Amino acid sequence: MVAMSQVLPLVAAAYSERLTRRNNSELTQIWDLLDQVTDPEIPVLSIWDLGVLTQVEKQQEKLLISITPTYSGCPAMDTIAADISSVLTAAGYQNFSIKRVLAPAWKTDLMSPEGKAKLHQYGIAPPLLNENCCSGQCFSIECPHCGSLNTKTISEFGSTACKALHQCLDCNEPFDYFKNI
Ligand SMILES: [Zn+2]
């Protein structure tokens, strides 16, 4: 079987757009600083990796940080906002506000390729690209333990609602798949 990476592009348009926004920003040091803030549920992922950090701007003298929740009402967002405040305050920034942006909605295509690689190393199968696959059901999910594509869905809901529980039919290990949205 041909590995997914050989037939599908690895970078989604939604991520490329966000990366361009960061690279063209005059506030590069703020984006870099916020790489310290991680997802409380999956600590190997920064909010940049996860696609939650969507914009850093300056309005007059005030910094405006935009974050897009992965799920509406997600309790992790309160922790993330508090962590952003701590990191900015510790670096000497006092004049800032954190804005929650609900539209356009978060989707897994916003995740960074590095973040997907970190998820894989963490033992969670990363989401497929939406632009390649409408539902995530038409490609085999790769086992993060042995790399086999011979896997099956055990349950549509894994340890959290955003993950499905899969099992590898070669190494028999169960694993979470971060569903594409
Ligand atoms: Zn396996």
C-alpha cells in the first residue's frame, strides 16, 4: 500500500495562510514568545501547532492576541488565555488583550505539520487533511506505534470527543486518532 505522505500534500491551505500571516507580521517576537503556551490537554502541542493562535496585532499601543477555540465552550481556552497572560506579563508586556475569534471556525487543517508530527510521536494518529478527504473515512489511519495502515475504528469517541479510538491489526495496539474537522 502506498503511504499517505507519498500521494497527498502535507500542508493545508488554511495552515499556509496562517503561516504567511505570522511570517509577514511586524510582531514576530510576540508570535515566538507565545510558542511557549501549550495545549493543556496535549502538552506537546503549542497553541501555534494546534492552530488556536490565529492573529497577533497592535492597535495603537495595545497588543491584540486572537485565539480560535477548537470547540465552542472548550474549558481549555480559559487555561490557554491565562497562560498567554502569564507569558506576556513575564516578558514585560502589560498592555494587551486576548480576543476569542469564533469565525472562521477552527479546523484541523489549521494545525502545523510539526504539530501533526508531534502528535504522532505522542502516540496519537494526527488528523488527515480535510482538503484531501471530506470525512476522514476514505483513507486508512496510520498506526502511530508501528506505522501500519491496517487499522480499524473501535469507537468514534476516544478519550475525548475530538478523538476516535482505533486499533492496529498488525501490532494490536489501540490508539487515539485526532479526528479531522
Ligand atoms: Zn501498529
